[in-house]
Amino acid sequence: MVTKFNGLFITIEGCEGCGKSTQSKLLKKYLKNKGFKVILTREPGGSTVAEQVRNILLNPKLKIAPLCELMLYESARVQHIEDIVKPNLAGGFIVICDRFTDSTIAYQGYGRKIDIKTIEKLNDIATLGIKPDLTIYLDIDPKIGITRAKAKKCFNNGDRIEREKIKFHNDVRKGFLALSKKYPKRIKKIEIKETIEDTQILINAEIEKFLSKRKKHV
């Protein structure tokens, strides 16, 4: 049985270099200015233990088997849910998460070709039944995104995931697009614009629509 919370869970998804981290921070500021209690977190990571797992997952010097990679993401997620997401939702916060279960399906399912039904079962277990109320998917051409992502990282050629071949990243994008079509009520697709500000305007518009609908049902 899924526990009911007072807070809201908003996830930000997308391929490498789409600007998730930047837009997540801007959304946090936007919602705080509107008077909401807001916390920003991320996956993999978010809590002390999960951040240690993140360091392993993104280390370009490590070669990790696809199934092992999936299990590491899910194990980090359990700790993140227990330490950060669950208590803050219970406390009435809006929890903004940079990546969540949609990324697992896109990257490990469409990208690594692991059985999607298996991933969905593991996601259900790891999240303790907690699902996003709203997901913003930032869509970008993988070639453009990878170039942007690598330019910002300390590694010469990006982290372990960013170093994957372009076919992998194209497959990941296909996964996100498929998910956005499958769950149109939850996942709102935003095409990246030339400026951060223009993209932010589109995101805020979707947030306002969501909050307006929620008020009508309270």
C-alpha cells in the first residue's frame, strides 16, 4: 500500500547535457519565491551513502557490467528514498529530484538493453511505491547534449556514462520519448531552447498548470 504524503514529488529528466541540474536549481528558487517549502536532490546520490555509490557509477576508470550497474542504481535509490525523499514528502516539502526511475528505464532499459519489466519491478521495490506527481522531460539532440556535458566536467572525455558511444545516447533518448508518450499526464516534454531563460519559462508554465489543477482537486 502506497503511503499518502502532504508534499509533492517533481522529477526532472533528460539526456546528458540537457540542463537538468541548472533548471532544477532555477525551479527550486521559483517555487521558494512562491512560498513553498522546497528541497532539491538528485539520483544517483542525494544522501551520504547514495553519493558514495554515485562516485562508483560515474567513475570513467571502472568497467561495470550492465546488471551490476542497474543494481547499484537501485540500491542507491533505496537509501535516497529512506533518507531524503520519504521524510521530506511527509514534512510537506516539494521534493525536486534531478533524475529518478524514468532515467533507469531509459538508460539501463533502452540503453543497456536490460529487460524493462525487470527494471520496473526493481524500481517498484526500490522506491517503496513512491512515484513522481509530475515529471519534466528536457529533450535535446544527444550530439549537442554530449558536447555540452563533456565541456563542463573535470574528466577530459566526460564521466563513465558520457563516454558511451552516440548510439547508446540515441537509444536513451528513444526511451525518454517512449515514456513521455506512455505517460502524457505525468511526463511533460520540454524542447530545449537556445537560452536557459526561454527553457525556464516553458518549465514554469507546466508547473503553474500542474499546481492549478492540484488546487481544484484539494
